[in-house]
Amino acid sequence: MKITYYGHASLGIEVNNVTILVDPFISGNPKASHIDINKLEADYILVTHAHQDHILDVETIAKRTDAVLVSNFEIISHFEKLGLEGHPMNHGGQWDFEFGNVKYVNAIHTSSFPDGSYGGQPGGFVIEGEHKNIYIAGDTALTYDMKLIPLQTNLDLAILPIGDNFTMGIDDAIIASDFVQCDKVLGYHYDTFGYIEIDHEEAKRKFFNKNKDLMLLDIGASIEL
């Protein structure tokens, strides 16, 4: 499993020869100006919630690639009206896709489309594929529901928001990694704009002091599990 960071909360995942994008907000992020969305491939696009900084490039990429969207019922209904194909899910549900099993799990946040219309309830994803298991938390506060995840899945990586203000910050993300019983963390949803800028060295130090590994990737960089 290969995971590429495209800035903010945008990810690329390659698993079982399938390419997945998560929350593509790239063209509107000046820090990701070197990423050309017209060259990104996608078989599936996973969307955690409806905020613009998570859906901006969904329609453009999906129309070009014929990607299948995976999200909550309301988000899929919205994009199906635009002619896109989708697979609706809701909290606690899971589905076996060609690349592996996906479970849609709770997140505490808000969710509305840029025009203010209802975007359903926000969520995260637990993905099991190629004998590797990852948790993509989405935009969320620290929540006790995270303790449910390791009851069913042994995680190899937790992808957690760390920018604070709109989501968890560093200290809560450390607790979240305890809750999901995963000490290997990829941080995201930070630095994109002033409200969520972080001190990288301090963040890494705090995780290190708790015997945890926080990875902060350059935009466009990848890791392999």
C-alpha cells in the first residue's frame, strides 16, 4: 500500500493495483500548486464530508477519470445529480470493494456544501487492503468512538488531523492514537492557512516523547506500508 500526500487533507492511495483519492482539494491550495490534477488518476474518490476544502476537485477529477465516489448518502446524491457515479454509505456500514474493505466511521465536525446545503454527517474511513489497515479520520474532534476501531481492526497507520482550531490539535491527536492503538501516525489538515499552522518540530517532539512516530510529508511525497 502506497500513500501520497497532496496537501491539506488530500491523499492518494494505491492498493491492489487500484488508485484511490481522498478529499481532493488541490487546485485551490497554493501550497500544492506543483500538483497537476489533470494528471492524477483515480478509480475511486473517498469523501469524508462536504466542505469545500475537501470536495473542490471531486467533480473535475471524477468526470475525467470515471472514478466511483464513496461517501455518505447525501454527498453521493449531490454528485449523482451532476452525472457522477457513486457508492453511498453511512456510519457503521462497510463494503468489500475490489481493493479491500471500507468502513465508514464516526467523526465529530460539521458538513455542508459551499452553497450552504446539507452535506450529511461527516465521517472517516477504515480501509483494509493488501494485509494493511489504515484509519483516515477526516475532520474530527477527539472522540471516544475511536476506541471502537481497534476492537475490530489492528491498524498499521492512523491518518489524523493535527492543525487544531477546526479539528483536533497535536495533544488530542496523541490521545487519539492511544484510542485507536496505533503509534504510527501521518498528520494532515495543517499549515494550509493561518488558523491551522503548526510548529513541525514541536509536534514531532511531543509524539516522540510518547513513544510515537508522527510523519509530516512534503506535498507530493509518499510512504509505503
